[in-house]
Amino acid sequence: MIYLDNAATTYPKPNCVLSAMRESLWLYGANPGRAGHKMAYETAEKMFAVREAVSDLFGLHAPERVIFTKNCTEALNFVIKGLAKKGGHFICSDLEHNAVMRPLEALKLAGISEWSAAKTGATDEETVVAFEKLVRNNTTAFVCTAASNVFGKVLPVEKLAAVAHKNKIPIVVDAAQSAGVLPFDLQKSGIDFLCAPGHKGLYGPMGTGVLLCNSDLPLSTLIEGGTGNFSAQLTQPAAYPERLESGTLNVPGILGLGAGVRFIQRSGIETVYEHEKRLIQKAYLALKNMQKILLYTDFESEQERFVPLLSFNLKGVPSEETGRLLSQRGIAVRAGLHCAGAAHRTYHTLESGTVRICPSVFTKEKDVNSLLNSLIQIAKAV
């Protein structure tokens, strides 16, 4: 199988990730922070080493502020609902994933807060102005994706952070399609809360994610319970990470995530990005010359930046049908709305959806060639 669905989850995983997860079940099977015996201590130390690796990768320099979650969606819910207040107002972009849109809409339907979507422009300046125009006296936070999961467009999160802070507003960034692909330095960028999945560009297993808290703003809790400390008190601890980490954590998954993060650190984010960019540009240039192909991202634009993923459609063919025909030829892609109706409304593809391709560090040029040859054959047949 030629796997080009890496924007949903990367596959395959590096061997070091598989080894770390296997090792965890043999050597680190105790519940970290829940006992005083040797294995519990060693497991806790391994878990903290992962916090350090994640903190270092994102320039946080505060391992205790790395919160382990089940996925990026859970991390976003922790922050959005943790910041929400009665009568408040959030600003997001018009390219958001449902991991942002649905929590905001849930808060609206519950009568807690409102939200507005800023229109992304062809330039960073247009996008920044659109956000700034929506600021109100009761605005609680900016919440935006670092890069669209459908069209790859990169948002100017550092410039948005500057505008947010000028108005004494925090910014929450969804790094689902950019963590491990684009560099982040939380100390320099001004991002207050960054949410990322472990299973995409960080090459960890599914069921893992992280929330990085680069702010002293208190977050209300969504889940309370055992944390291994302060057990005599009935209230949730105030300090991170325990405040947001109730119950037993996914130790095998987290140690696998740690191995994935170290794999990215060894490989170099810039190296990974350039490899994937070269492959997606090759696909773009070839698809651009196919008469029956509709493209939605202009990788030749000098005004916009993109992460290496691409959406397209075959004229007159539903995106799901194109995906099925490619699957018959042994090529895995993602078709449909990609859990991002807002982005499809913006690009006028809500009815059709799109076919999305995304390479990984393991994708070869021959894989892209196979995709292109298959599309030529499919286009002739339909």
C-alpha cells in the first residue's frame, strides 16, 4: 500500500516508537506517581523525560507545563472550555477544524459565550486585520489553527499573538497539521497555549496528544480525580501537570510519543519539511497540468505559505469516489470534508469535499509517481 493519508495519522511509525512502546510494557508497567516502589519511580522518570523532550522541541522550557492528553481535540477542549466565562467571546479563523468549531458552538448553545470567525486573507496582513476588527471588550481568546488541515494554508500565528497580547487577550493555537513539520518557539512566538496531536507529525501512536501551557492564566478543569498527590483534599490540585491529568495515563503511548519526538529532533524539522515539500510540489506541478484536475492551493504563490499537504478533485467525480478508485489501486488518501466544514465553506467545496494527499518522512518519490499515474488512468476512465 502507498500511504498518503499522513495528515490524518502518520504511517508507518519509526522503529524506535515501536521499540519504546514494547519496552514500556516490559519494564515500565507500574502506575507513575502512584507508588513508592522502584518500577513506579522509574516509570515516572521516563514520563518526565518525555515532558522534557516535548518542552525542548517547542521551546517551552518548562516540562511541568506539558500536559498529556488523548489527542489534540482533547487538548483544545481543555483550553477553550477552561478559559470560557459567562458572557465571553472567542475569535477563530474561517479555516478551523471541528476540534475548535464544535467546542465554541457548544459554549454558544449553552449560553456561556459567543464566537466570531475572522476571514483569512491572501496576505498575513489581511488575516491579522480581520482578527483585530472582531476584538471586543469581552473577547476571551483568539483560537486558530497554525495551518489548515484541508488546504495547508499557514496562518500568521506570531503576528496574531502580538495583536492578541496588545489587547490583553491570550491566543490558543491548534498545531494538528504543523507540529513536527513547522518549527515553534513558544518563548519567542507569544503563543499562550499550543495543542498538538502525538500521532501525526510527531510520529507517536494514536491516542496521544499534548497541551503546552505558556501562560499563567488559570484553566478551569473539565475532569477531576486522582492525581497521585494531595489525596487528602477534595479539590483538584492547582499546579500543572496534575491539575489537568486526572487518572492513570497512557504510559505506553506517551513513551512511544517520546520516541517519536526524539526521532523528529534527530531528523531535523527543516529536513523533514523540505523532503515533504519537495514531494508535494512535484505532485502539484503534475496535477496542475492535468485538465480534469481541480486544485485549491497555489503552491507557487509568493504571498502565502503552506504546509506540505494538497487537496484536489477530479472534475465531475465525487471526492469519495476518487478516493475509492485510488484505494483499489493500493493508494491510501483521505476524501470528504476532513472534519473541517468551516474550511470547505471558505473554499466553496462543502458539497463536493476534496481528495487530500499528504506525504511523510517515509514517503518516496516513486510513491508520488504511482499516485500521478493512477490519476491519469482514472481520469481517462471516467
